[in-house]
Amino acid sequence: MRNLLRGVQLGGASTPSAKLVSVALGAAALVMWGFAGWTWWVLLPLLVAGVVVRLLVWLFFEPWRDWAGPAVLAAVIVFLMGWTSIRAVLVAFGVIALVFAWHLRMASPKWLRWVPLALGLAGVLGGGIAEFVVWANNRAAYEQAEQDQHDFAVARMRPDSGIGMMHALIRTVSEDDPQTGCWLFTPPAAAEFAQVVGAPDCPAAIHQLHGQITNARDFANATVPFGDSTDNRGGTEGGGVRVSGCNMYTPVGILDEGPPGGPKLGQLRLEKDPRFPSGGYLITGYTRCGVLPPGVTPTTPQPPPVLPSYAPGFARTLAEAVAERDTEVCVYFTEQGKREFAAAYGVADCPAAVRTLAAKVTDPKTYSDPQDATQDKADGKTTVDACHLTWRKFGNKPGDVAPGPQLGTLTLTAGPRGQGYLIDGFEPC
């Protein structure tokens, strides 16, 4: 019985050489098991084989019994090679060489000591460094993929239109939420925003603008005209979008416009992250109102090639534009006509005058079809009286309230090609 117990040591290995090989192969197997992830079921063949060898070692021929254990360990190593990389195999064989180098540390000649030591160190260090480099690269790639996935999710959360971005900025100022507000800006644009507002940084700018709100409810519901975003005018500028908060207003009732209840925001330049073109926009530039944004060339709208030639028809043209809040009608004015039109309503420009008139319209559909405009020619000037307009609607009775304001007296001049008219002067009724 005692002899049997001695015979099953190390899988049946009893001679020094068999024990040495068993130790070397066992260490290599453990190394490869570690590279395989320390998964128990991967090591299951080793455990089963060890049990079988211990139980059946006495069945081997006497000369083979010492090598039954090493044979099983070698088979396990071959099996584990399918679950690891060539780098792990190199480390494992380096460990085998180091075990032999330890065994031969007192051997002569000396080259028997140094050759296995050199081979072992080369295998362990070379394979280990290579494995570390691959692990580090894979980890960096994994972290980058996770970051890209996070950035893509963030990009999809951003507004995907100019009007949407302006509403988002209005909301963050209304709620005094600098964390969300500054998240809408790129760092350079956030610095521009703070500089324009006169604050040390973006969060302080949000706080400062929030402190200028005079009516929280009106400001929270404020918006901007549809046409004040370039993506609503049929295109973008230089691959980006521009949207202006300089004409902010708060809808009052169904058709009227009121003050925004707080500060008017500036002009935004928006661009998408080139990595995620399907995501939303980022604010990449901020300019104060009244200043031409960088990169924008001032242009003067040109009148259309075909101008109205029926003078009284200008009353209908202007009334339709007012009913639809269409500021493009300003192309039918000369520069002098625009100035007089704006001055008549105490506003800065022609588009603002159109919006001021539009706020007084109660029935846009009826207002867009006025009657009874008259023409007069005197002293070489053509004028249109649009101060006595009437509107016909089924069911109307004499004395019914008009659907909107009278327009005024229009002074016309010949178009640039001598055909048709432009509005060169304006007097309110």
C-alpha cells in the first residue's frame, strides 16, 4: 500500500527526471490556464486526466509509469493552446525553460546553465510584453468604442434644427440651468457667449441672463420667427445653420405677438459633430444682435425681375404679406421706402414693421384680400391710397370691425428696368 501511494505522486512520476518534467509542464499548464481566463471548465480535462492517471497508473507498463503524468500534462497543454494566443504559448514555454534552468543551476559546463535561463527569460519577457501590449491596445480600443458610443448617444440628444436649438437655449436660461445650457456649446463658442453677455464664463452668463427675465411665463414660451433660421429658408451657410434670437417674441392669443419677457438672445451658428452627422447640432459661434456674424457677407435683397405694374395691386400684395407674416415683401421697397415704412411704426427695419402690422390682424384669410385701393398721379408721382380699404366676407354687415389695420399711402417709383413699380415712400393713415 505504501509503495502504491509513492507511485501515484505527480501523476505516477517517481524518478527525479519525471518529477522535473511534471513540475515544468504543470507550471506551463497553469500559466496557459491563466491566459485562458481561469475558467474551470477549460481546466476540466486536466482534473479528469489527473484522477484517471492516479487511479489507473498501475495499469501502465513499468517503464512508462513515470511518464504517465507528464504525458497527460503535455496533452492538456496542447488542448489549452487552442484557447490561448501564440504569446501565451511563448510565456508557457519560457516557464518550462526557467524550471529546467533552476534544475541545471549547478550543472557544468556553464552553458548548460545559461542557455535555458536565456531561453526562459526571452520567452517569458517577450511573450509577456507582447501580451501586455495587445491587452493595452485592446483596452484602449474598447474604451474608445465606449466613448464613441456615449458621444453618439449625446449627439442624438441635441436639437436637430435651428429653431429647436434656440428653444433649447431659451429653456435653459428660463430654468437657470447652466449645466444643460453650456452643454449646447463647443468650448470656443461658450467663451464667445460669456464674452458677449459680459460674464466670466458660460455658467455665469446663463445666470446673468436668467436674472434679466421680467416675466418668467412669457420668457419660457418665447420663440423666434420661422424664417430667422437658415435651415427653414431652403439651405444652410457653409455647411452650418444660423439662427437669430434678435426677434424673439411671445405668442399672445392666436395671432398677436408680445414682448419675450426677458433678454433677447443673440445670433447662433450651428454645426454638427463631423463624427456623427446624423446627430443634432452644437452651437459653434455666438454673436450679439446688431453685429454681422463672422463669415457672413452683407447682402442687399434684390427686387424680383418682374414687378407689379398695376399700382393699386400693391395694397393686396402688402396685405397678403402682412397676413402671412412674410417679410420677403420688403424686396418691393426701395431703401427710402423701407426707412419710412419702419419709421411709421417705430421699429428698426421693414421686417419688424411687417410683424408689427401682422400682430394687429384678427382674420388673416379675409385681410389678405382687400378692396377699394385707389391710384393717383400728381406732380409726376404715383401714389396708392390704402387708407380706405374694405374687405368683403360672406355674412358681413355694414359697420363690422375690419379684419386688420388700414395700410397707409404708398408712393411708387419705376423699377430698375423701367418696368413695374417699387414702393419708394410710405405714410401711415
